[in-house]
Amino acid sequence: MKNLVFIIILLALQSCLGKHRVDVWKTITIASEEKIVINEVKSPVSLEIKNLSNEELTLISNLNTPQNIMPHSVFNYRLPKKSSLILKNETNGSVSIYLHYSSNKTILVNNKELQ
């Protein structure tokens, strides 16, 4: 009887694995000539980046993405596994963005885990 209960508990735990989603909303300010690096992701990530400033934000990626995020616009993208993205502020002033990401695993932004 104890073995049956143990097996049921293990099956229940296994069914929950992989279903956990990480949802993070964060407002970030990028100083002049600075960049934000979204390191190589371990699972696909849904990104939404809103440019809250009056300045353009440059995107650097080996993927087929737009070159810039225009002022007061939104960039939505599904970042595939093992890919990265760099957001660079090439202006003289600071740029504020609103970052929302959703994934099965956390991502590293500038080598730090966002929570």
C-alpha cells in the first residue's frame, strides 16, 4: 500500500514538471552608450519590449529581427532556444523600456537573473 501511494505521488510530481512558467515584468533604464544583453536562452522566450522614451533603441541579433525599436512603440518576438538579443542605447540620453518575458525557464539579463 505504501509503495502504491509513493508511486502516485511520484507520478503527480512528474506531471507538474515542465509546466511552470516564469512571467516577469520589469521597467529598465539604459544609460547612454550602454546595452542590455539577454544571454543565450535555455528554452523559447516570448518577449515584449515597450520603448517608453523619445529615442530609438538599437537591436543586435543574429536572428531576423528589426534593427531598431522606434520611440513609444512595442516590439513582440518569440526568441528561440539557444539565441540571444542585445538592446543598445546609441543616443546621448537615457532610454527606458518596459520588458515582459514569459518562458519555462528564467533568463539572464546582463548575467543576472530577473525575478
